[in-house]
Amino acid sequence: MIEFKPDINGNTVVYNAYEEGKNTGRVLLTVEKTKAVLVSINAVDDETAEGLMRSALNAAANRDGYSCTYKPEEFRNVATLLGFRNENGILVGEIPFLLTGSCCGCTNKCQ
């Protein structure tokens, strides 16, 4: 079982992932007013990366974050599946929609 532990200090959100006591990932996100930036992410696999992203986005939402820019080159495929969209080479999304996820990253709202 993967465990996500927060370290939140002001507008900086850090989550570390642990599996069987071993650190398996880390995410860093900053929040400024309603804008968040996912600055970095390291993880052993896509599942861990997704959990870290969701944890950080949830923390941002709890701190009035509404939109998020995704900066890392790593795990862009996972970010796209969550619903981040490419705008002029930059991945962006609205946190409430990112937390609901997406089935395939398409713009159709599946039922």
C-alpha cells in the first residue's frame, strides 16, 4: 500500500510517497492566491505519480487554488490523463476538473 505524507509550509505543498517504508516519490507544488504550479515530481511509476499529483492538487484546492500549471517533463502522460491540456506548449488545468480525472484525456465528457 502506498502512503502519501504531506509537508505543507505556507504556499509550498510537498508530498512524499512511501511503500513498505521506502520513499518512492515526491511532488512539489506552490500556491499563490488561486493559481498553483506543480513544480516537480519524481516517482517510481505512473500509479505513484498520479497519487502524488492528486494529493498535491487537493491540498492546493483546500488553499483556494483553482487553476494549475504543470511544469515537469516527467509524467506528462499521467498529467494529460488527469485532464491537463496543452496550451501553447504548457500543460494547464482547472483543479476541480483535474481531481475528477478523465478516461482518456479527450475533450468529450464520457458518461
